[in-house]
Amino acid sequence: MRAPRGVRRGVRRSVRRRVGRRGTRRVTPWLGALAGASALVLLVGGPAVAAVPVGQPMSGSMTYYNDVGYGACGTRIDASTQYLVAVSYQWWTSANPNNDPLCGGISVQVTYNGKTLTVPVADKCPTCDATHIDLSQPAFAEFAPLGTGVVTGITWQFVSSNGTPPPLAAPTGLHATATTDTSVALSWTGVSGAASYTVYRGGAQVGTTGGTSFTDTGLTAGTAYTYTVAAATASGTVSPASAPLSATTTGGGSGTPACPAPWSPSTSYVPGNAVSYNGHKFTATYYSTNAVPTDPSSWAVWTDNGPC
């Protein structure tokens, strides 16, 4: 059992196993207000029987917390890394919360700003009203920055399923920001929910970073390399790899290299395609058509490999 963190962050406390806690109330008055509910499913947990309004959408607000310890269902939780939710004490009806119907495979489906996430009920919020939910930190971060504290205008409902973390999206916008004879500097767009990123060169891991940039060093001059990046959560869930990027180090050999085919505004290019434009070789880092290589707005589409 815990209080919503929201705007009052900074204090983490271990949550003990709850048995027969005072202050638990039945939700008969609240359920009476749900006239016309599409589904009231009777769920049995131990000796208690409670009506949980499965499938009945509600409007409310959400905060987050990051406690580590035991949740009201009697299982160990880590709200700083796991996807879960604490719901109002008004929904808990068993003298022993470990046996409450809410702990019998009930989840909360949250929708906000066009995004929907389903997470399992694992804890009780002693200060939340009936329409206020307290998400774990990573679940809250799927909807809003942690600094937001309290988010209002959400829609949520109880569902009879176990919540699982959403899959991570692949990083996008991978491009080379600079090249030298021995290095390639990379940058990409961050992924919501990612705690780190792994960089691969030619399919082999070359480094990890907590940010959205990385410099690969110790390379050979005048050599083309292919890169991809994958995101990972703190718990180890890994995203698909990004679209590949081909980047060529400067230098190598004597004289000016031959130019590839000239860039054409009517040709559709894919990552790795090489063209020449204004006496320079450019390598495509993204899919494009009619993106002029030297246009400032094309920084994420083309990499300048130097004169040719």
C-alpha cells in the first residue's frame, strides 16, 4: 500500500505485506453510481466476493510511484522498473488484501492522448479516490514526462487480463554527424521507455550508451561501415534494430575517389545508396525522394563523404 508520488517525489519506502489493514472500504456506493455498466463480473478470491466493474470505462487522473518492496497482493514489486498499477483503496474489499479479487488476474487498461497501455493490479493506493490510479514509473513515462507529476483527463477500465510492457519501438533517424580517418560519430532519435542503446557495426556490438549519440573509433581510413542501433529497457527488453546506416571514414589512398552516379530528384533512395552532388559523394542514411543532399533540411537523409 502506498501513496501516489505525482508531484511529491523523492521519498522511497519499502511496502510490507498487507493482511487485514484498517481503512479498507467496500465500494457499494461507488458501484451504485455505475448504472448501466456494460459488465459487472463477479470474481472470487479466497472467502471474499467482490463486484469488479470489468469493461466499464471511467474518467480520472494518474500519478506514478517507484517503491520497491511488497505490494498489496503479497508479491514483491519494483515500481521503478516494472509495469504495474496501484488502485484506490475503495476498490479493495477483502480483509486480507492478498486474497482480494483484484489480485486474481485483474489489470487496468489506460488510455490517454491516443495511447493505450494495459498493466496488472499489484498494489493499493491509500489516498487515491476511486477514479485516480497510481502507475509505476515506467508505465507513467509511456504517457508523459515524469516531471508532469499528475495527468488528468485519462480514461481507464478494469480488464480480465495480465498487463505486459509494450514492445519498444526501433530507434529512428540514425545518421552520421561527423567522420574522420579513424572514427564515425552517430546520432539518432530516442525511444520512449528506453534506458540504454546498443550500437552495432556490421552486426557486431561496438558499444552501449545511455544517450542518443555514440562515436565509433579505431576505424580504417577510406572504409565504409554499416551501423544499426537497438534500444533496451532497464529490465532488459530489447527493441528491433534501427534502419541500417552506411558511413565512410575519410582519407585512405591517394588522389580523389571516383564519383558515383549523380543525384536525381526523381529517384527514390534507400539507406546505403551513394550519389554524387556538387563534386561530393553522399551516402543515403534514410529513405527519400527529392531531398537535395546539400539542403540543411536533409541532414538526416544524406551524409557528405567528401570530394570525389
